[in-house]
Amino acid sequence: MRQQLESLVEELKRLKQSGVSTVSVAESSMEGLRQAVAKLSVGEGMSSERTAPLMEEQQVSHTLHARVKTADEANAIFQKVSDSTKNEASAKRTTASSLSHDFLPKEVILPEGSKQEQWEYLRDLVLNCEVCNKHKHDGCKVVFGVGNIDADIFFCGEAPGEEEERKGEPFVGAAGNLLTKIIKAMGLTREEVYIGNIMNWRPETGKRYGNRPPTAEEMAFCLPYLRAQVEVVKPKLIVALGATAAKGLLGAEAVPSMGKVRGKWQMFGETPVMPTYHPSYLLRNESMRIKRTVWEDMLQAMERAELPISEKQKNYFRE
Ligand code: URA
């Protein structure tokens, strides 16, 4: 029980970092939480009278800074929940049936076994994920990462587009073709790197064409799946493609703008992250300067991955 509460706190913390300010929880889930806290308090001498009123709020804000380790900590956490909920009194109160509840992230626990077994377990988990399947477009596929599970470089994009959701593979449309060229210019192939996305489905637009960026809640829901892929692959580094990927990985607060973080090493847990522009941005901006900027980021990635870099490669896109 304690472990589940710890996981919930961790995910709420991640949600906050990725820019979500409010999470709506169904009454049935609130009841479950109340009971969990009550059990914890009974087991560890914390007064359930104190915790019960704290859980009365329909909205659980994730201004949580600690993990549930002791009764006191648990109490403090739920006090913070209550306080922040009061502070956010003006925040809109959505009903229990609102979408948000759908996007309550779940913990992913990898089974014991080889990398391949863990990756296959994860792929099955994601492809059969109820929420992913519920929100994907009709007749389209949930999209999981592809490539080498021993890769040194993990490219992380935003979300599948039309082509990707049809084929069930990340980066296979126009932006994907450009990414493949970038990978080739680095002296690698798609099969030698790992390619994934923050999101596992194409965010619903209600239309067949056009994309929209995922919401913070959608990204936070998928993040445990991405984190688990990173845990399996254990790359030397992640290349975050575009602002949405950077925000999803690093949290919205850490990415005020792409200009602030691009080309500067960041961390996703223990893994270094190189944020750079998304290939679609390159497709829209054909300037040599932008191409060179992205290439300089890739040179940094190559250096960190200890890939050989030729003189020719060093001089690509120099005007
Ligand atoms: N853009 C992304 O960010 N990911 C894809 O898979 C395709 C396009």
C-alpha cells in the first residue's frame, strides 16, 4: 500500500513538473485514497480524523514534495494537498467524469528478465493500454518505440502523426524521413539507434488531418512508458526533438523556451538529454543557420556517445 502511495506521489510530482496544475479524481478513487491513508495512519499511528477531512476535496493538486515514508510524512503530504487545493480554489472544478481522471499515470514495474524480455513486456503493456487505445483515432494504432534496445542514442519525439498512427511506428512521415537523414549523417542507421515519443497515440483532433500538441496531462500519462523504455535501453543520451519532447522529459518549468535549453545538456533522471529543434521545424525553416544549429547539437551528442567524428562531419552546413 505504501509503495502505491509513493508511486502516486511520484507521479503527481511529475505531473506538476510537466505543467499540470490540477488533477480531477473520481469519488470512487477518492474513497480508495481515503481508505489507503486511513490504513497507513492506523498502521503507523496517524490519526485518521486528521487525514479524512484533508481528502474531502474532489481535486487533488500535486504540490507534493516528499515521498510517503512515515505517518508524519504522509500527513504532511496530504496537508499540502489540502492547502494547495484551497489555494487553487479558483481553479475550475471538473466533474468526476472529466477526462483528467483518465490520464492518471500508472506505475510501470518491469519484470525480471533480459532486456529483450523487458522490452517485449513493455511493448505489450503499451499496445494494450486501455487509455491509449481509448484515445487513439479509430482504425489507427498505438505507437511504441522502435530500434536497437542496446542503442547509445535514444531519439525522443513528441507524438505520432497521421503516418505514424497508421503504420504504428514512430517517425515514418516527412519529419521521420528527415530524422533518418540526420541519423545517417551521424554515421548511423535507424536500426542502430532507438526512436520513441513522449506520447503513444496521436492526440485526438477529431479530424483525419492536422495535429495538435499533447496536453500536459496526456504527456504525464505516457511518461512512465517512456521512462521504462529508457530504463530498458539505458542509452548514453537522449536527443529531445522539439520543445514538447523537452517539456515532457524535463518538465515545463525547465523549458521556458526552446532557445533557452537547446544545445545545452540537461538530465532525465540519470540520462543526459540534448534538446534540439524538431525535424518538422527544420522542414519549415530551410535556413542553413538552423540546419547548422541542429547539426552542432548532433555533434555534441556524437561526442558524448563517443562516436567517431570526421573533419567532413565537423564542417557540415557551414556557410
Ligand atoms: N513527430 C513526432 O514528434 N513523432 C513522430 O513519431 C512523428 C512526428
